[in-house]
Amino acid sequence: MSTQNEQKLKSFLARHKPRTVCLAPWLEKSGVSRDLQKRYRRSGWLESVGAGAFKRAGDDVGWQGGLYALQAQAGLPLHAGAMTALGIQGLAHYFRLGEQTVFLFSPPRTPLPAWFRRNEWQVRIRHVPTSVLPADVGLTDHEERTFSIKISAPERAMLECLYLAPAEVDLVECFQVMEGLINLRPKLVQQLLAVCTSVKAKRLFLYLAEKAGHRWFRRVDPSRLDLGTGSRSLVKGGAYVSKYQLVVPEALAAL
């Protein structure tokens, strides 16, 4: 390897965050040409994780390191949300049999690159492209050991769960998680409820928060929210909650 190429490799190693994917365009911007990328791969410095994506040889990279590359290098508006974000923040303590599902949210028409979709992350990736909430409200930075990723704050993550419920997230579990959310910020809750486009999710959020009896709920003003008209039936033959015009599972109503 020439002295110039050695310097480029040292520069790359100094800039690259361990346990993350590095994308070919980012490498080029860092001075590592496509030809040099091939050389580094042949010489064992880089390993492919799919078309246009690499990791340092021997590096243990999980889906979080892949998401970091999508956010920080590709600039895609993707974030971890719903139960995934709650679990990361220690707010969803449930043991699930089988493969874990990682929920990634994005605005509509946001692509999830093939290298990420096809990689064996040891989890099921569920990409949820939706405009139910603005892309830039209620997110927070989560620090991994060597990098950080954007995930939903608890207030947003709970709304995302209720948007997916009951088809993909169990409503009884949602309530059990809501019971533990004692420190939600009422101003952010109000803001998120105001911009959320899912009437079902908003009504469920208010219902579960009131049912849990949280003090912060007293500072949320439902009269300032568009809660739509007419009933929303979430299950057949469930219990009717007249205040929020919801038909919910009997098991939830009985809690």
C-alpha cells in the first residue's frame, strides 16, 4: 500500500465510529475512492454488508449501527419508534418469545436501502412510512457506546404504539406501559396530540393516560384537540368507552 493510501486509511479509521456501517458515498467524501474501497476490502480492512455499505473487518455491527449510517451519512429521516424506542429507554419491560421487531418510522416515500433490508440483523425490521406525525417533533438522541441515533421520545413513542394498535401492538400492553410513564412532559404531549393526524391514536392516548391517573394528564387540554366525530371500533364485541367514543377490548376496559 502506498504512503498516500496508508494516510487515507488512517484518516478513515480515525473518523469512522466503531460498530457502525460506513456507506460508499460517505467514504468518497472522506477521500476514499471507489477503487480504494475495493482495495481495502481485498486487503481485509473492510467487509461488505451489502451494495454500497461496509463495516470495519471484525466489527460487531447491529441494526443500531446501520441506522446510524442511514441517519448520519445518508441523511434519511428515519428513526426508531413505538415499542422499540420505549424499550431502548427502559420503559417497556416485556419478554417476547421469537424474533424481536424493530420499528423504524419515516415520512412517506422514504426509501429503506436494500443493504439494510436484506442484512441479517437478528431482528425483524418493520419500516413504517407514515405522515401521522411530523418528522421532527418529539425525537431524542440515544447514546450507544460509540455513536448516537435518533429515536422517539417516550411521548411520541407511545402515540406511535397506539397508531399501530391493535393490529401490531397489543392494547393491554400499551396500557401497562402507559402506567409507567409517570414523567411525560405535558407541553410535548399537547404538541404531539395537536399535530397527530390519527384520531384513533389521539383518543386512545387520552383514554389510557386518564385511566392511568397520571398527574401530568391534568395539564393536557383535550378541548384544544381535533378528536374527530363518530365512534372508533378497535375490536368486535368489545367494551364501549362513551367519553372517547371507542370500542376497546374487554380485557383493557376491565383493568
